[in-house]
Amino acid sequence: MNKGFFNWFIFIILSVIWGSSFIMMKEGLLHLSAFQVASLRIVFSGIVLLPTAIKHFRNIPSDKLWIIFLSGVLGSLLPAYLFCIAETRIDGALAGTLNSLTPIFVIITGALFFRSKTSANKILGILIAFTGSVLLLLSKGNMLQSQYIEYVSFVIIATICYGFNVNMVYQYLQHIGSLQIASIALVSNAIPALVVLYFTGYFNLPLTDYGVLYSTAYAAMLGVFGTAIASIIFYVLIKRAGAVFASMVTYGIPIIANFWGMVYGEEVGLKQFGCLFLILSGVFIANLRR
């Protein structure tokens, strides 16, 4: 199969999986807290990948283990909590759209911490995408209230984490298999997630109650598909196509997230799609080759 075609095929699959994750979070939050949904997401992803992690653990150089663990923290653990907390107050469509800032932070963190070169078109793209994000918030009047700005900032912090992670994987983990990275990263991060789950009182809930089972099922789907499987595919894409192209999967995520937003009756209109177009235009310009 043509290499470029396969890269785009992975791109589309990831867009659908991650774009649907935002509405799965909303369903999980119906009967569970943000910390419980995020913890379950990481724990289930770790359970799925545990056999693989055990198989490959001894093959990983010891000096790379902490980098893989940190990759799990920045690429999965922290964003899982940040997005779930954010979605207790903001729409999934808005969270999915702001997630498209990830490539911008790939460029910024790459330039600041990984010695990546920054060209004029990258600076221009950053400014355009930032303008689109500000206009997006202005289009949702209630988002300008201080309590909502705080929750929007959680999404932005998550995209900064993604930016660090993409650069780190591309720079330091090129010679380690994608399945090995994902499995060890998620299994090791499932341990702190399990601790959080315990202290949030999840195991004291009536676990056979329909509502708890319903939300747990969505958290499990998030873990299996939105984290375990998607992380493996994403690491494959980083290695095949590079950090910038892999981060561009956020081109597709907002389209899927906004589609689900319309299905679930969230505020999604022409103004929001106009801002989305502006953000993605900025990301596209920032990623143009000289």
C-alpha cells in the first residue's frame, strides 16, 4: 500500500476515534465524577495492554523507561483528567475544536525545548489560530465568564501537554516500537490512575446500579478505543510521518466532535464553524513547508 495513502488512512481513523471521545466523556460524566471517568479510562487502557507490556518490558533500554512513563503522563494521563474536568462545564464540541491547537503547541514547544526551527509561516499560522480561538470563545457569550474561562484553560493546558509529548516521542523514542511505547506508558500510568480512582470513592459506589454501569461502560470504551488503540495508532503515525503531520490529526477531530455536538443538541452554528475554519487555516499555514 502507498505510504502516503496509509498515513492518511491512519489520520482518518484517529480523527473518528478521538473526535468521538468528547461525547463519550459527556456520557461518562452523567453518573460519575470527572476524576472517576478519567481514571477508569486510563485503568481500562492499561488492563487491555498489560499482556503486551509484560512481554516487551525487558526489551526496553532502562534509560528510556522514564521517558516512556513521562510520555504516558503528558500524552494520556494528564489530558484525560484535564478534558474530563473541562467538560463538566463546556461543550464537547468546543473542547474538540480547541483541541485543534495541538499542532501549534507542537511547533512552539519544539522551538523552545527541542531546538526545532521556527519559520515566518509558523509564526503567522500561530497568530491566525490564536485569533480563531479567541473568536470561538467570543461566539459563546457565557464562556467569557470567569468560571468558564478556567475550564477552557484546562483544554489549552492539555494541548500543551500533547505538544511536548509529540516532540518527545519523535526525538527520543524513534527506535522503540509503537506498541511497546503505548503498552508500557499506559500500564505504568494506570497505577496512579487506580490510586486516584480508589480515593475518589468509586469502589464504594453501587457498582451494579444502571447509571454507574452506563457511565463505566463509556469510560471503558474511552480507555480501550480512545486511549489504548488510538495511542498505538498515533505512535505509529508519529514514527511514519513525523511529529508535525501526526499532530495534524487535530484537523479532523473538531469536525467529528462538532458533528456529535449537533447530534446531542450542543450550540454549534455557522459562527463556530467559521472559527474552526480560522483555527485550522492557521494550523495549515504553520505546517506549510518553505
